[in-house]
Amino acid sequence: MAHIEFLDETMRDGQQSLWGMRMQAGMALPIAPVIDRVGYRVVDLTGSSLFEVLIRHCRENPWEGLDLLVAAMPGSTIRGGMRSNASVTFGVTPDALMDVWMRRLCVHGCRSFWIYDVLFNIDKTHRLAKVAKEFGAEVAGAIMFTLSPVHTDDYYADKADRLSASSDIDTLLLYDTGGVLEPDRMRTLVPAIMAKARGKPIEFHSNNLLGASGRAYVEAIKLGIRILHTACGPMANGPSVPSVEVMTRNVEHLGHSHNIDRSLLPEIAEHFERVAAAAGFPTGVPQEYDLFSVRHQIPGGMMGTLKAQLAQHEMAERLDDVLEETGRVRQELGYPGMATPFSQLVGTLAVLNIVTGERYSVIPDEVIQYAGGHYGEPVAPIDEDVLDRIMAAPRAREVLAEPPEQPTVEELRRRHDTGDDDELILRALVPAADLDRMRAAGPVKRDFPILSTPELEHVRKLMALSTSKYVELETATLSVSLRRAG
């Protein structure tokens, strides 16, 4: 019998994948003390992309919200995440600013981190891990999984070997953004990674886009993985990870143990169901198994972006064409892994190819930077004809003449006119106008107006007494249909 540990993704990957990173602190704060008691190994909570969205779209100070949530979960180890060379979604961030970002997250209470880089700039991962160790934090070095002819077991075993070589890396995180890692491949890949992991534990994260990640988690347990990433029911499945409710039950059926207090899970699920209903956010539902997803490997969070881009051009009906083009573009660009920033880079280029009707007639600056090695060395050579088109773009000469800079932290403080490193991070993330609008909105709200009326409270009481899955209520002013949580 083995002991399986669970890492909670409800408030990070769950809301990122399902709610577009728009979970405000007040949406989770009332239930955070309950989450604190569940028994999770780690609670994943934040990252730079979430900061950016909170400022731009929610007008909320992410530092203030983070402090409130951390204070509400004093018994939990809180995790933050970062790309090794960027705190801004598409850019390449100076090393000095990345080090500040790591230190400030630690100061604000994070004591666990996952650090990833789709192109595996491992030296930068190791540098950031060393910074985290200044605060005694745990660090997971991420192995971002994707399918391609060049992403072989040997390829990933080499990355596991190089990542685990640093004593500052505590665990390796096998991270499957597209949910395409199936049991047959796991039976060769996981042992290959473990053989090079120097005995360090392996975490497993798989977004359930194909509806097969639950089966992959069971296989992972059989292969010796002991740390699984899950989310509470409403924030699980679809583009999110499998649910903690089902996976703890699966663990028990396999005869293994865990620390999760299952009696607390219904209250957490009900809370997020009610927040989703009040905010108009979706909850996760299982996906049908669709092999087309294996070809394009677009992560769930990116799918909404593609649909929005096509809608802007009144071409929503061309989504399948864009997804087909995405697979083709990815191959031509040397099979970059489909995670930030390359899922966005490849997907946007595919949209442009379809919308313009002429492939590679419009080349975004980020594609030129990628081809020029600004993000790191591509996994495989870029198609020669495509590379010629990229380098012939009108902006190519100008973009390539400005490689990523490496100013000191003192220079960055002068540039952004602040000696406050929390403020430095915010000013580096977004324009001043966004920060002004955030501050004008006032302090972070500590609660969220969950949909509640006397009628609905009456319905909830009826549901508590009934075995029926649905209760419908109609009045002159209200028509609702409620589904029992879970």
C-alpha cells in the first residue's frame, strides 16, 4: 500500500482554465479556511499571468488579494508558479526582475514553487530555485510534456537528469497541458524519468481535455508517482485537472491511503458552484475523447482566445480550420511545446494565416523573437521556407537587433521610478493606466455577492430534504433551475 498526496489546483489551474484567471480574492476567501483543513500537500494559488489579469480585467491589487488568501490558510503550504525567463506572458523578462519576483512571492507567504520552461532553459530554472531556497521554499522543476516526433522518452529523461542535478530542485513535475499522455506512453516515459530523477518525487498534472486524465492518474499511481494535482469538482475537468472527489475515491479503491478529509469537499464544491452561478462562470464537465485534440494540442485556456479572435473577424465557423492550421504551424516552427507562450504564439499565427488567406503574410514580433532564439533554442529546426518568410518580414531586422536585455535591479528600479519591489513587479507587468484604474477601484473586496434570494434559499432547503437531482422554481419575477452540487 502506498500513500498518495494531493496538490490543490482549484484556485490556480482550475480557475485559470475555466474562468480565464478572473477569480478575485473575495470569491475564494470565505471558503479558504475550509480548504486549509482538507489535508492537501500544497495549495497552488498564484502566478504572473494571474496577476496581470487581476489588474487589467478585475481592477484588483493581486498582492493584497494574495495576502488575504495566504492569511486565511495558515496551515497550508502555498505554491506560486513562474516561467523561468518571463514574468510577462509573451515577453522575455530580465533575470534580475525574475529574482525579485521570486523573492517577493516568498515574502508574501509562498513556500512552494513550480518553475517551467517549454524550451528547457534549465540554467534559469536552477538560478530561480536557488533564490527560493533563501526562504527555505520547496521547488518543483517542471517537465512540460507534449507529443511530437522529437519529444521522445530519451529527450525527457535528459531533462529530468539535468533538472534533478541541482540540490535546489526538490521534486520533478510531469505536466501534461493537453491531456495527451496516455497509459501506453506513460509505461515507458515515467520509468525513463524516474531513472534520472535521483530519487526525487514525481508530481503529475494532466489537464483533462480528452477526458482521459483520470485514467492517466491511475496509471501514474501504478508506476510509482505519489503526488497528484486535482481540483474540487466544479473547478475540475474539461480544460482543468481531474477532481479530488473522484481521484481520492480511486486511490481508496486501489487500496492506497491519503490525507484528504472528504467530509469537507461538498462544502467547498457548493461554494464554487454558487460563485460560478453568480459570476456567470462555467464549471468543469468531462470532455468527449476527440483525437483531433492530439493533433493541435491547444490547451483549454487558449481555446477561448482562438474563438474570440475569430469572432472579431466574423469567422467563428472557421475554428476547425484554425485548429488544423495550428498543428501544421507547430510542425513548421520546430514542434514547440503547447504551453505559454508558445501555445499563444502558434495559435495566433494560425488565426492570422486563416484570416488573411495567405500563410505567413503577417508575422508577429514574438514569432520573429522565437525564430531568432530570444526564448531559447527551438526543439527542432524551423522549416527552411518558413524561416525565410519570418526573416523577410518587415519588422525582422528591427526585432532581431534588440535581443533581450539584462539590466540590474537598481537600473530597473530607476526605470520604473520606485524603490518598492512589490510596486516594481506591478509596473513591469502592466502599463501605468491599468494600475491607475486598479487603484481607483479601491481595496480588495473580502467577499463576493453570491446569488441568493429568499426563493433560492427555500429551494436549497428543499434540495437538502429531497433525493431529486434537480429542483425547478418559477415565480412572476424569477425562473431558475438548480442542480445538486456533485
